[in-house]
Amino acid sequence: MGLRRTARECALQILFQAEFKKGQEVDALIPNASIEKKMVAGVKTFANVLVQGVRAHQAEIDDIIKKYTENWSTGRMAIVDRNILRFSIFELIYLPEVPAKVTINEAIEIGKLYGNEHSGGFINGILDRIQLDFPKSASMPTSQETA
């Protein structure tokens, strides 16, 4: 498994924990032993970009999720699916150096691993539609601008 996949999984675990510990600093969530042992330098850096990006743009990201999930509020979604969508949408919009196909494929695989039997298809359907409306472009902020 690559460093970025591991970072995405760590970001999911941190965002998942954050759902239950509102207002707590991200660094306070990392000491979970299963996350901490994976957090080598490259993993920690990318996971932090994802988590901080989601936290900084969560209202905007959740509005995008609502727009593309007809008849589904974010509160009705499985927590795993919701947080995979959040960091993947952040990647699609704010990290132009990551190809959309990579972001979507990684989200699907992580959804299959951590979600339920429908998570991969659910995530794929939403992200595929979003990436058509938010094509990667040079005018989007880079990860350095969002970090």
C-alpha cells in the first residue's frame, strides 16, 4: 500500500473520530495507536493536508455533497461514506496535482474496505458527477495555498 493510500485511510480515521469529538484539535485525535503507527513523515503530511482542508472547507464541501446526493442529507449518510466523500471532494477541488481518476479510485477502494457493501458504488456515483462539474484546472488553489 502506498503512502498516499495510508494517508487517506488515516485521514478517514481522524475525520471519523472528529465526528464524535467536536471541537477537539486534530493532533489530539492522532494518538489512537492504529493511526499513530502509520503516521510516518509522508503519510502525516498528506493526511494533515486532507484533514485540515476538510475542516477549513467543510461547509462548502457539505453543500456540494447535498447538491449531488438527491434525497440524502449528510446526516443520513454512513459516517464512513460521508468522510470519504469529504476528503475526496477536497482533493478533487483543491489538489489539482492529484489526478481526478486517482482520487476517485482511491475513494472507492477505501469505501469498499471501511464502508458497507454499497459504499463503493455510492461514492463512485457521487464523485464521478462532481468531477465532471469541477474539472482540474490551474486556476484552483494548490495544496500549499490551502495548507
